Amino acid sequence: MHRSIRHSDSDYYLNYLNISAHNTNDNRQLCSGSKFFSYINNNFGIKQLPYNLKLIDLISNDVSAYELCVNLPDKYFLDWENYPRIGGKQCVDPQVKNAAYYDVLIRNFQDESLTDFIHPYDTSLKEIFVNVFKTDTTLKPNLKDHPNGRSYRSCEYYLAYWRSYIIFETIANCMFIEKYLDKRSGTEYFKKEYNKVNAHWVSKYAQTFKRIANYRTINTRFVFDDGKIGNTFSEMSLFVLDLTHSSKDQLISDMTLLLELFSLWEDKSKVQGINCYELALELLRKDIYFLFEWLTYLGENERELIEKWSYRSRMRERHSQLADVLDFEELKFKETFSRYTPVYLSSIDKLLDKQDLGSWYNELELLPSFYPWIRSFHDLHYTLNSKSNVHLVQPRILDNLLVLTIRTEILIKSILLNKYAESEDDLKKAIKLLAAHVADTKSKVVYEAITGKDCWDLTSLRHTPEDIFHKIDSVSVGQRWSKEQRYFLTQTLKFIASRNYFAHHSYKDGDMNDQSSSQSRTVLISCLHTVLYVYASTKV
């Protein structure tokens, strides 16, 4: 299924977003100048906390609230002459200069293996930075004076990207708190709420999001590497699975968990009317997509995954449906085809013996020319049947009819090539080849008649008739045929006439581009019926 995901090099740091704890700049931002601030501001629009609380005020007393804390030597800051500005005299003491790695910039070059895509705090900088400065106990991040008159904290904290969900949910649970509680009571309440939300997330979601953080980080670097290291997406996905000591079963459980969370937030957004959850839902949708992608690269079938998290009845379940969350347009195409084709076939439903349209769709979509055809069919159906009373945009009916007719011709040729290994650019010759190959004698007679002079001339439109289908409706060929044969003769001729109109004429464009146009509907039905008839005739 088609997907277009915008990757960002900011995802290189999803496991370790620093909060610039050393920076004591007293502004109203929750952790100014840090990667975590950039992430939460860009994705949630969160710049500050109630009562001007700082992020460090929430996390410093609880080791479960962050991924890593480092206690940096005072000498590093004291030797930094222009602190906090870059430049000037820096620390050169070999014992402490590696403290400069408290904030790293990752570049995607000279990578030789998938291991190089892991965050350096877990690889190249683990021994010389993390193991040297890491502390497993809570610190008291007190302010210290710098010789240049500024102040600093000799520490840094790192949070994974998913901690932003915790901040968001805490804020959502405390909306308008500053209107009702004074600073002292409100600060105490907000911190208590944060601790509760954090404890819940750490116990329920931490392992799931750690897996996703690793996959998103390595996947992003892999995409930007553009194949230089020579691995496949499947190999990359298996590498992350091994790296996180996980299994596909765990990823499947993760998906259920995330879809349950999505359902919970969707209820808060739609039922309770808490609009701020829309941003969180979009980010969670992204996480769900990457988890879906990971599973497919590990060999899971896309449609089977969609089906796995679909409701078994009309009763809503605890989780959202994966199809609703990811909303792949291909799923809508199939639903439109399967649901509305019988409506368009209502006059001849018995003639097609109630074929399994779902199976037909699955087979047709394997043809390379199918998706432009089904996109135009889908759009035309909803445009022609729109109930909207006001239309203030240019209609695209004509555009879609043009694509539909051209792609119907190409689909016929694709079916011919796929079924009989015959290739022919000319439509008339392609239909003659169908007549030569199909085993069904009734269909063979129809194809032969279509390419005969009496019928073919009806599609030429040389004299620009007002009704381009009038003569076709009164065709005299096949008077003794079955109703089915006569019907598909006229439908195929109408398709060919439509194809010729859109290739060579424009005099009916105004009428064709009108939602109420009967001729537009005739074109749509003729293209649909022609494709189905040709496909059915090759299956006999």
C-alpha cells in the first residue's frame, strides 16, 4: 500500500533528547535551547508549563522520569570562558574534556554497518562519556556561580521522545489550573498529577515505546543513508528486533496497546470535546504507522495486519481499527469497488453470477495500470453522487473521466498481456486478439462484432453528434444474441466512443463536467462494465 513518510534528522535523537539542564536562563520556556524543547514545541506547541514550572522541577527527583542523567565536572564549565556561548577558551583537561559530549550532533556519513545507526550514547560514546559521568541516583541540581557572572547546573538529563506524551497528558489533565488554584497549591497539584501519569506510562508503555524509538531512529538513518551500507529494509528491521531483544509477538502486543490508547484519546477528543488531543493523535498515528511498517518488513502481510485489528462485528471494541487509524486510501478504493459495483450492475447482476468482487479486486490490483483507473473510478463515484448543496471549487469530473477511459483501454491491454502473453498497442487489434484467445464462444462473438465495420464506425464521432451514444443504443448487430451479449456489446462500444471523444474532442466538455450529466454516468458505467466483462471472459 502506498505511503509517503517525511523523515527528519531530528529523529536521530529519539532515545536521548537533552533538556539543557545546565542552562539556568530564567525565561518562561520549560527547557529552553534543548532537543526535547524543540520536539515538544514543534509537535505539541508546548512552550511552557503552568506556574512557569521547569521540566527539571518535574523529573529530577525520580529516576523513572528520564533515560539518562549525567553529573558533569564543575571544571568543564569553569574553564568555559564564554559560557554558555560557543567560542572562546574551552576546557582542555583530558580528564574532563569529554564532558563536551553532553550534547551531540549526529551526521549521517562514513557509516559502515547498521550498528553505526545506533545512538552514540549506546555505542562509541558509552565508555568515554556515559559510563564516566552517568549517575544512577537522583541529584540536587543546584545553581552554581560561574566566574563570568552567569550561573549553571553541572548536570544534564535526557528523555526519550515518548516522554512528551506524559507532559502533554499531564497538561491536558490540568487544563485551566492557573485559573482555579494559587501558585503554591497549583504547583503541588500539577507535580502530583505528573508523577501519577509518569508512573502509569512507565509501567504500561515504556517497553513498547523504547522499541519504537529504536526502530524510528535506525529506520530514519537507514533511509537517509540511501542504501550505501548495502542492507535491505528487512535486514534493518530484523537488526532492530535483535537489538531490542524483542519478538514479533511482542510487536503485535505493542500494536494492540497503541490502538487501545488511540481509542482512548479519540474518545477524549471527539466525545469529551478536548481538542488538544488532536495533535497527540497525529503523533500516535505516526508511531502506529512505524510499528505497522516494522511488522511488514519482518514478513507480515499488510492486509492480514489490517484484518487482525478490525472489528469482528458492528460492536466497537477496546481498540481502534488499524484501517481507521492508518486510513490507507487503497482500503477505501476496495470498499468503494466492492460496495458500489453491485449497484452499478443492478440491471445485470444475474448475468455476472454474483462473482466475488473482493477476489476480483485483489487480482485486478496486481495489474500495473489498475491504480490510476480505480482512483478515477472512486473519485467519480463520490463526485457524481455528492449531496453537497454548495460547490465553490472547479469540478474534476472531466479530468477523472479522461483518466478512466484511457486507463480502461490500458487495463484491457494489461489483461491481454497477463492472461495470454500478447502485447498490442492498437485497441482494435487488442480486442481482435481477445476474440482469438477467449474460450467462451459467446464472448468471442461479441469481440468479433465490436471490431467489425458496422460497430466500430459507431464509435468514431466524425460528425460530432450531440448524443455520442445515440447510434450505439440502436445498433442492429446481434439481434438474436442473449441479453448479456447485447448489453456488453453496447457497453464496450460506449467505452470506445468515450475513449475517442476524450482523445480527440472537447465539444461536450461543459456537459460532461456537470455533476448532473447523464452522459458522465454513462461513461463511468461503460468503463466499469467493459473491464469486468473483459476480465470475466478471460477466466472461463
